[in-house]
Amino acid sequence: MRAHFKTAVRTSRSPLPLTLRRELADIVGGSNFLTGDATAGYVVDWTGRFHGWTPAVVRPGTTAQVSAVLAACNAAGVPVVPQGGNTGLVGGGIPLNGEVVLSLTGLDRLDPVDTDAMQVTAQAGVSLQRVADAHPGFDLPVRIASRHSATVGGAIATNAGGLRVLRHGPMRAQIRGLEAVLADGRVLSHMAGLVKDNTGYDYPGLLAGSEGTLAVITQARIRLTPRSENSVVALIGVSDLAGLHGLAVRSVREVTGLESAEFFTTAGLDILLAHTPLARPFREPAKTYLLLEASGPHAMEQLGELAADRPTAVAETASDRARLWQYRERHPEAAGFLGTPLKFDVSVPSGQWVHFASTVTGVVHSVDPYAQVITYGHIVDGNIHVNVVPAADADGRHQDVVFNHVASLGGSISAEHGIGALKARWISLARTDAERSLFAGIRAAFDPRGILNPNVLPR
Ligand code: 2HG
Ligand code: ZN
């Protein structure tokens, strides 16, 4: 595991075989075949935690080019790391061992919205924000903080979740059609956009969350939702984690148009207040904060009843809503102000949430007493983000204790970001031997030579 981190020392950097190099440059054109310094932005992740290297970045502009690139690499037995907006947090899009990077950002066509079907066809490299902005009457059901850079292909490959899963489900639930290219270059296409279609295996659903190991997604037909009207955001200060969780659970039952229920604590907020222009949301101090967004005619009244006499900031206009959302959406940046964070995206059953959220800092401190720990996340789906800025070596000790704690409570070591390279060593805490051998069989069926994203999800 340590070899994946930025302390890694690489000794041999073999170039591509000359014939493959020429072939790839011919397929995508010289200006889309990058080597040397031009690859710098493709070999390190957003957090700075994962550094790799690559003999070449290829940037196809069509599905036919993706197919030709994969066929050539497969024939030569050269591994490939598909990459979208490079916003992943588990090292899943980084060429950790000198793989060719297949950047999909050149596939950037967005079709007009099909307003009758409430669907849109987008190529893999289109950002989620572009899809959300495609039509004034419709919205993309999935909303994640990195939506301005994160791409359709990457969001499907990692089954992105985010801020509205409680209402609309993750990216997998939005797929109405998919086109993808197998490792040997064959194109799979099922793009009719049918809502009901029971004609065999749901491979688009399987590719969602496959982390680029089964095929390379080139375009998708995506479900849209009518844009919410009269949304209200309430940021409520709550004195402790038990009270916070109780209020969040109540909000699901009592706020009929609930879109989001998110939390953060004073630990992350204080860092944001010190390092960004954000001002304290209200004067009264609170240990924890619940951010709720709801739409519909009763939103204001129901949120008001829920907040009761707790300190609360309420926003009704788009700009005020965006201002309140910043307190939550900027949390992924908070730990980065202190150092290079380790990102955790675990989930636990509802009944264990308060126990986990109250104990995880102590669990991290048991192996690294001076580590800084921030928690925040998507409270009612059980998903907690734990961001750790280690003081001790990031040699796996933090993952060991956090993941074992999660597993002992019946939780998952990845609710959102995937296994990637960061968690590959701990997959047995999440999946049985029988499951992992099924996974290996599926992977071999899709990619018999094992060229696709070899560093993620253990084989
Ligand atoms: C979020 O919910 C993202 O903001 C990122 O999943 C979480 O940076 C993180 O740990
Ligand atoms: Zn998240």
C-alpha cells in the first residue's frame, strides 16, 4: 500500500513499445497524445495523496477512437487507467504503476434534453454541472460538491452519491442507457432510454461502481428530474451528535419535500472560518450543524417546526441557499488547509450512527494521537466522511482501525468513493471469499487480459 503514496520511489520507467506509441498517436492525433511534462496534471490526484507516472496520456474524441486505443493496448498487453475529471478520492484514476492514461474529457457532446422522456444523452467527458444546466425546467438528480469538474463517465464508474441520495438515489439509479467499450475494443451500446426493459443482464447497473475495471464508459442516457421550485435551506445548530441524528431522522418523516440532510461539526467549521472568507452562520455556538433542504409549498413551515427554538439560518433565494450550502460543500477542502488528508467515506447502520460518530476520533487517536480528524456527511443514509490529517506515517494504520471499527458495527468501508487503491487491502472486511471470487470471474469475463485499471479493487 505504501508504494501507492507520494513517498513512493520509482526506479524503472519503461517507455511504450515504439509501434504502440505510433499507433496511439495516429489514432488520436499528435496533439491528443501527451508525454513527459505534458502529463503532469494527469498523474496526481486532487488531494495530492496519490502520485503516479505514465508513459503517455491519450485523449480520444470519439467512441471509435476509444475502441481503437483499447484494442491496441489490449493487443500489446499494456494496462490502461481511464480518467474523467480526476476528482476521485481513492487513487482510482491515477496511473500508480506507469499505466497509459485514457482521458475521456474530449468526449464532450451533450445532446438537447428530451423533455417528454425527461432524459438527456451525454458523452462521458461532460461535467455533471453541464448536465444539470442543460435545461431550465430540469435538473440532474445527483449533486456532488465536485460537479463542476466531475464527469458523467467518472460519476457512473464510481456510482457517485452525494447530497440528494435520500431523495433520488445514486448515479446508478439515473442510468437509462449506456454505451461502453470493452478492453478488446468491442462497443456495447444500449441507449434507447427505455424505463422498462427486461431483456437480460443489467450490465449498465454493473458498470456503475465498477471503477473502470470492466469497460470504459463513453456515453450515457441520464434521467432528469423537474427542477425544484421554492426550495428552502435551513442550517440548524444542535448541541450534540445524538440530538443531531434524532433531528435528521425526524426530518425524513416530517418534511415532505426533503431533498437533502447533511451534517458537519464545529471541528471542520472552525477550520473553514480560519482559512476562507466564510463568516460564522449565526452567533450562538453549536457543536454540530444539520443542513436541510426541502421544496414544495410546506417546506418553510415544516422546517420551522423541526428547528423549533434552536439557532437557525434560513435561505429562500438561490444566492442565499448557495451561501448556506457553502458551509457543507466546502468541507472537503477543510482538511486540505492543514495537510494532505486521508479520505474515508464509510457508512454504518442507522442504529450505530451516533456511536460511530462519537467514537471515530478516539479510534484514530489510538494509533496516531496527534492526527487531526474532521467528520461530516450525508447523515440519514448513514454515510459519514472522516477526513484525517495524519501526524504519524500514513502506512495503513489509520485505515486498519477505522475500517475494523466500521466492520464491527456492520457498516461499509466505502459508501461513495469506491475502493480504489486506497482501500484495496481491506476489501475482505467488506466482501466474503465467495463474493470476491464472483467479482474476479466477472472481471475476467469483461477484461480477460486484465488491462483495465489494474490497481483498483483487488483481483
Ligand atoms: C462530499 O460529500 C464528498 O463532500 C467528498 O463525498 C468527501 O472529501 C471528502 O471526504
Ligand atoms: Zn460525500
